[in-house]
Amino acid sequence: MTRHELREAIFKTIFQMPFFDEGIPELNSDEEFISEFISEYKPSENNKVYIMSKVKDISDNLSSIDECIEKNSNGWKLARIGKSELAILRVAVYEILFDDDIPDKVAINEAVELAKEYAGDKSASFINGVLSGLVL
């Protein structure tokens, strides 16, 4: 898998998680839950471990990530931000704050590209603005 595909799989998994607040139906663990969403990519075992690790790290740091998003989103509350946009922002903010292997500019560019693909050009501009404010 390419880095972009890995990031896309992480985004899709993060996007799905809020829909299962009452528990994950028919799946017995977080690992099975994540495996279900990334199966379309047919990841190698190393890639699967990488994706699961990043999703867990994002989940573990979600309150800090969300606080950072809200602080840099020009008065937008998280509830007003579209679900796709919020998932993209969560992945990118995690990469900027907690993943030293990914340069900030790469995290921002990848987030903008995901937004163009999954949320539209206006959302891409919004995401670019939030993330640019974070790294300045």
C-alpha cells in the first residue's frame, strides 16, 4: 500500500467509529472492527498493524486532537463540522502533533487531497485553513 492508501484507510476507519457508539455490531474486538474497514485494501500484515496502531493512537489522543481542531477552526464547534471533514482533520492533526515521521506540510497536503476526494473543494479550503493555523 502507498502512504496515501494507508492514510485513506485510517481516515475511513476514523470516519466510521462515531457511528458505533453503542458497540461494534457482530465484531468481537477493535482489531476485527478495523480489519472490516480496511479489507478493501488487502493490506499486508505490516500495513494492517500500522493502520491499527495509528487508529488506536488517534482514538487515545482524541480529546487533545479535538481541542486543537476547535481552537483553530475560527469559532466552529466540532458538531458543526461535517463528519468527513472532521475525520480528515483528526488524522492530519494527529500526524502534525504526534507523528514525527510525517512532515507537517505532507500531513496538510494529504488532508487537502483527501478532502477534495471525499468532501469537496470548499471543505479542502477549510481544512487547509485549520491546519495552516495549527502549524504557524
